Amino acid sequence: MGTHVIKMPDLGEGIAEVEVVAWRVQPGDAVVEDQVLADVMTDKATVEIPSPVHGTVVALGGNVGESLAVGAELIRLEVEGAGNAPSSSAKQAAPAADEPADLPHGFVPEPARVAEAAASVAQAAPAVAPTAPPPSPPSRPAPVRAPAAAPALRAAGEKPLAAPAVRKRAWDLGIELQYVAGSGPAGRITHADLDAHVAGHRAGRGAAPDTRYAELDGEEAIPVIGLRRKIAEKMQLAKRQIPHFTYVEEVDVTELEALRGQLNARYGEERGKLTLLPLLMRAVVLAVRKFPDVNARYDDQANVVTRYQAVHLGIATQTDAGLMVPVVRHAEARDPWSSAAEISRLADAARHGKAARDELSGSTITITSLGPLGGIVSTPVINHPEVAIVGVNRIVDRPVIRNGGMVARKLMNLSSSFDHRVIDGMVAAEFIQTVRGYLESPATLFVE
């Protein structure tokens, strides 16, 4: 038997280190060739590391959340044959009982892990008397002087009994009857029970504690690792490096929504339904032709602004793991239906952790939207190293004065942020006004 050491591979794009976000195996597990051993995260995406050989896991190269340099030892396997580790390393991987293991930092041999786990389980397991009788089923608290242990005096789904007058008075007092013990027949709640509840006691016994307003002292420490850490680092970099300013404009999307409804009714079955986003994407594509400084990236180190003719639109997408920005490449060459299909594909890949690295990088300008939760105004953070981000707020119906009369219109705010090192306030305002013009006259979206 020999030892095969798997090192952190070079994942390209100048990546020097990665973060371990999940171990798929543990010491003692048998693995086969091409089986995924670990998930690691680069600056762009999560990457699966497969095993090149068959073997048994001896030790892991670190804990979840730790960063490993490219070339560092990721995992050790016991394999048939000599393996790829020198004989001296093989001996060190299995030292004598009275010798300390000379393993890389973070490696824990299998016997030590197993013994530690067994001791932990033995210490944590409560002693159980085999002859102890089973607990009796829960019943309504008896009228004793000790306070009840639970805040609710009834089982889940059990409705408290009370006369309509009692219920009305409880409503006026802001009392939930579920938390009031009844002294009447079959536990019926009376006016006297309400008085006792308000006073904090019941005649002849202590009152059930009302924990709705109890002080809470618990706390939970949550490590910031994986995608959450990358998001934090990215946001910190953006706010530290980029002098943001935000410009907010109101847009009348009544005609746009009417056109969208007509397009969906006519082409929805064969081409798919359109949301607002693909139409906004087209407006941005047309507007950046007039304002190329907005479709750019700023190199902080070289002090160089690079304008792009291609519009690679980042679409901020919320996933269970956190915020990702998949990229719709060459949005300038897509019609609204093609854009909608690509948004759907990328969003699904991001939410299921299947997005490739090149699908999460290279954007030149970003759109962010919270849909119906979009609020009235927001201050989006620029996706570094871009210089602009367009934020979409929710659509609301509001009264508007038109031609001397009041009419109902669908209004939406665009809250957009810009890098003030590159974009002047006047340029930002003119850019958003151009986008607004396309959205308020939606026919122009399809006229070159």
C-alpha cells in the first residue's frame, strides 16, 4: 500500500489560492476515480475537485472556510501500489503510537478523527434508563400553584373556549386567548380569567408566563465563508475603491407594459413570455451607444478606462447561497426573446450552482432588480471594476396630471449608481434620461 497526495490544481486565470467550501468525503471513505472530493471557491465560482485515482481517504488538507494555495496538499489517499508520495512521507503519514504525526498543517489522521468523534459522542450522549416508563401524553394543565412550563396552554390547533363577550374584551385588551388558562367548564375562559391574566396571576395558582415579550439572550456565531465571504469582499472592495453617486429618475412605463402585454398575447406561446427586464436590457444597449463611457471597466492599478463596444450585461441574481451576477454576453446582438431565454438559463444555472466561471465574469455593465420588492428608491453598489449599475424599483399605479386631467399611470423608478472618477453627474443624468426615453416610447426599442 502507498500514499497518493492530491494537490490543489491550478484553476487558471491567475488564481493563487482558493477557499475550501465543502468536503465531499471524510477520512476512512473509499473513493473511486473521478469522484468529487471537495468543492473549492475561486473569485468567480465554485469548482469541484475530482479524484484522479482509487483509494481510501487518510487525511484532509484543512477545514471548511480555510484558504489553500495552488499546489498545497488537498487530500491524502491510501492506494494500491507505491502511490506518488516519497517513502519517508508514507512513513510519516502513519507514525508509531508514541511518535507525533509530521503531517501538513490541517491534516488529521483517520484514527485521531475517529477517536475524537467517539469521545465526543460518548460525552454528549445522555444516560437513558432502559426501564424508564414512557412519558404520559400531554394534557391540559391542572390548576396547580407552579407556573406552567410552556407559554401556550393548549395543543397546536386546539381552540380556546370563550363566550363572544369574552373574546371581544380580549381583542380590545390585546390578549391572545391561546395564552390564557380557563377556569370554567371544559377549560372555558371567563372574564375573571382575563382579569387574572392581566394582573399576572390566577386565584389559587401562578400564572402561565407570557413569553411574547420575554427578554432573549441567545446568540449564534455564523462563519462568513464560501460565496458569502466572496460577496463581502467584493462589496468591501467596491465601496472602498469606487466613489459612488446615485441618480434616481421616475419612468412612466404605462405604454411599455401595454406593449409587453400585447407581445405576450401574440407571441407568448411560441417565443415565451416577456418580463420587463429584457425590454430594459434593450434600452440600456441602445443608450450606451450614445454614452460609451458608461459601458466600461476601470483598472485601478493602471488608471486606465476600457470602453467596450460589446455589451456584456450582468444580471444580479439572488440565490440560496447569496448574490451572483451571471452575464448575458453580447446583449447588443439579442432581441428581447433571446435575452429572456438567456436570463432564464443563467439564473437557473446560478441558483443550482451549475454556472461556469466564464458565465459569472466579464460583465461591462450590470442591472439589478428586486422585482415587486424593489421599493421606491435604492442605492445599488457598483459591480467592480465596472463603472455603472442600473437599479430597477417596483412598478406602482399613481395619479398623474395629463392635459389638465388626472389619470392613472404605471410609474417606476430607476435608481442607478456611477463611478464618479469616470462618469460625471451630467453624463449619468443624460444616460438615464435616454434610457427613460426608450422605455416611455417603447416602439423606439425596435427601431434602429
